[in-house]
Amino acid sequence: AMSGPPQQPLPLPSLPGLVPVPLKVVGSEADQNPRRRQCNCRRSNCLKLYCECFATGIYCCDGCNCLSCYNNFPNEKTRRDAIETTLERNTNAFRPKINT
């Protein structure tokens, strides 16, 4: 039997060009939606698919530069109607785009 201190694991070689990924902070806004969009809608009330937030299925946020926005909680009924209308025209509207 070998005696002495337990063998230390070898340190992993650091690979150039790799940035360490910070651990996710639970409960942060970025954690709720990793790809937080910011739209600049002017005339669509953020209820058309050119609004990145609406198309992604998330509410607009303070970071958006939109005008007369309806893609938010107070306008949920109008927003639901817009979602239903959009889905009637395009059943794949709010599905994530998967590259195949």
C-alpha cells in the first residue's frame, strides 16, 4: 500500500480563447429570458411579429424604445386577441425557430 498525501487532481489546462462562463444568478431578469430583446416599434403597438419581444412571446420591458406599446400586462386582453389573430394566420408564429 502506498502511503503519503492523497494524489491531487491535475489542474485542467487553460485553453486560450475560452471565456469562463459565470454561474447564473437565480432570479435575475437576464435569467428569466436569456435573450432579452429590445424593440423600437413605432406604429405596430408591439402586437405584430416584427416586434421581437412579441414574436418571442415576452412582454416589452423598460429597455425597449417602443411607442404606444400594448405588449404588456395592462393590455393583456388586447395582446391575447392579437396572438390569436396571428396564430390563425400562421400556426408556427410563436414557435422557436430551429435550424435544421
